[in-house]
Amino acid sequence: MSDHKIPLAGVIGAPIAHSKSPRLHGHWLRTYGIPGHYVPLHVEPDDLETVLRTLPKMGFRGVNITIPHKVAALEIADQISDRATLIGAANTLTFRADGKIHADNTDGYGFLENLKQGAPGWKPNAGPALVLGAGGAARAVIVALMEAGAADIILTNRTRPKADELRAAFGKKVRVVDWVKAGNAVEEAATVVNTTSLGMVGAPEFRVPLDGLRPGTVVTDIVYAPLRTKLLEAADAAGCITVDGLGMLLHQGVPGFERWFGVRPEVDVNTRAAVLG
Ligand code: NAP
């Protein structure tokens, strides 16, 4: 990789047109006056490895990886961060000068930074943390909660075996309860995190009983379309501290941008406005 090339980065997925990452990184490139570009790249699974081996030769410093390539990217990478190994998926690749591909997963980092920024008094050990859902995002959220010091994570998922798998992977700090008992777990929790797609535009509504929400409980929804989900509205009405999911998306982009473009970007109101367009 030679220094005279214009620094390039991008996001790889299929489909990719909906991605907000080009807006996010484009905003930061303009804000910091960096003469680089960040582009959406539609790549089919069969082409992923060839594309990843070719991009560095074209001046790309790295890429974000999204659906459906997050697991495959980890398999292609030459070096893998501990947190990407734990999560079992990659969302941030950096092309090193020696030709090696470094894989990281910054979703959990983004989740935690968003929570700290949105609920500055949040304490990981104030009481049980309830995680709803056991998909890819839940893995990142659980790893992040454990890294932050949460010692009691209640996990519930419509398909129980998937939650049991995560319990087996992450150990005794995670306890699984049946999806039909999610409402009881809400009563017990000091932190509630929705990692399911419920409540997202185009997905079914979030119907977990929320009568047990207590004032002061920190409630965050990683769904960010819409920004104020029904869960967050109900939590606001119950006197909870609520944090929307957009900040997770913004913060997860920070480590990649810093590695590729050499500046650690701020996540502030202007960043949010730029991404919301
Ligand atoms: P995923 O791997 O497909 O997992 C989807 C989860 O939603 C599973 O736990 C699934 O349960 C649950 N679910 C889906 N339909 C359901 C229903 N009708 N009833 C109950 N549970 C249902 O997806 P993901 O990658 O984890 O993403 C989940 C959500 O997080 C998406 O909305 C995504 O946009 C959002 N997200 C946001 C960020 C951010 O930066 N804010 C980052 C990543 C993801 P089953 O196992 O029973 O199917």
C-alpha cells in the first residue's frame, strides 16, 4: 500500500444500498478535511475473498462488513481480534501494510459507548441485565456487557436452543429464561436490551409485556428504525432511562475510521444529524 494513494474505505454487503455507513464516514471525512472516500460495495458471497484480496491493491485501507458476510469475513482474515473471536463474526477489516487482513468486531464496543453516552450513570452491576434475542447482535451485546463487568445476564429468545447455545459459549454469568417469561424478567432487570428485530420497520411489533418496568431501569433498543421504538416509548412512560439504537451504529464506526484515516472521530449531535439526513 503506497502513501500517495487517496485513502479509501467502504462497506461490503448484499444488499448494501440501505447502509447508513457511507453517510457516517462521509460526514467524518468532511468534518476532519480528509481527502478520502468511503463507498458502498455490493459483493456476492462467492466473490468475497477475491474482492478482499484485491481492494488493498486499489488503495483501500479497510472495510466494514455487513450481512451476509460477517462470519465468512472472519474465516478469510489472517489475524482476528479477541473480541471478534468471542463474538464469532467480523464487522471491521483493516488491510495491513504487510498484506494481511485484520478482522475485528466493534458492534459490542459501539453498544457500550452508546449506553455510556446515553445513560452516563449506568452501572453494569446495578442488577441483572436482560438481553432479549439471541442472534448475531445479541452475541456482541453479551460480550460487551460481560467486558463491562455485568455478572448476571438474563437471556431470553423466541427459539430457546439459540439462547442455550450462547449460555454454553459464554458461561455461568448468562442464565436463560423462556421467551414466555420475558415479562417476569423485565421486572427483575436493572438494564433491558432489545437485540431482536421486533419493532423495526417492516418487522412484527414488540409485544413482550412491559408492565414490570421500574423507574430508573436503563432500557436500550438496538433497533434504530424507527428511532423511538414502542419499547422505548413504554420505558419513557414508566420513568426508565432510555437510549436509542442509532448511537450504537455511530460508535461502532469509530475504531475503523481511526485505523483507516488516522483521526479518532467524535460522535455528537452533528454526527446523528448527518446520518439521519
Ligand atoms: P439476527 O441474527 O437475524 O437475530 C434476530 C433476532 O430477532 C433473533 O433473536 C430472533 O429470534 C429475533 N426475532 C425475529 N423475529 C422475531 C419474532 N417474530 N418474535 C420474537 N423474536 C424474533 O439479527 P441481528 O443481526 O442480531 O439483528 C437484530 C436487530 O438488531 C436488527 O433489527 C438489526 O437491524 C439491529 N442491529 C442494530 C445495530 C445497531 O448498530 N444499532 C447493530 C446490529 C443489529 P429467533 O432466534 O427465535 O429467530
